[in-house]
Amino acid sequence: MKVILRKNFDQIGKIGDVADVKDGYARNFLLPRKIAYPALEGNVRALEEEKKQLAKKQVKELEEAQHLSSELEKVSVTIPVKVGEEDKIFGSVTAQMIAESLKEKGFDIDRRKIEIDEPIKALGIYSINVKLHSSVTAVVKTWVVRE
């Protein structure tokens, strides 16, 4: 069965590609999940309209991410932690702790978007990456201080 992809799908192709898949795979998986359309003339036109709307939506999301990135660059968060001898932290600073500190400052960032390269287990100043969009990453200055 020939289908036209509505979404990028790693195993088959990208948006707008015409793929030849088995009938059962198309009927039972691709079509119910709205990943693909049957390859009919009317569906080609519908897909073109969807592409236009998707492009507009992506441009808007990119602009919002760039604006949020510029706002986050100005912010620094302070995370108080309990320390033992020689300023060793009990545990480590997590993405959840940084997300909560950002929320207190008025930024609602999902903890999964916060990228910590290596565990933070000492006091100091760290630059933490926040992935806001596939092409936009903000850097938040994080101060880890004694409680």
C-alpha cells in the first residue's frame, strides 16, 4: 500500500515522502496513529496545506524560544545545599532543583530540558544548558552555595 507521511518517521522517511509499506502495517499502525495518509490525490493537497501550517507553527515556536533564551541568559539561580567536611555536597544538584529555582524566578521550564553535563557535587558557579528548541539553547548561570 502506498502512503504519504504526515510526520517524520525514522523507519520510513520524512514528511511528504511517498512510501510503499505492507497493507497491515499501514491499516493497523500508520493510519490510526495519523502518521500517514493513503496515497490519494486529495490527500496530497491536504498534506501540502498541513506543511504550510506546520512551517508557520515552527517559526512561531522558534521565535518564542529565542525570546525565552534571551530572558534566561540574564537570570542566575542560587541553589542552597547541605555540605559536609571539605565542602562536599550530600548527593548532587539535579535538574529538578534547577527547574524549581527557575520556577521561583517566573520561568516554567521542564526539568527534562535542562542538560547537566556531569553531576554537580561541589560548591561553585556552573553554566547549565537549557534546550528550549532543537536549535535554541540557553545558558543559565547556577550558583551552588552552602545552606
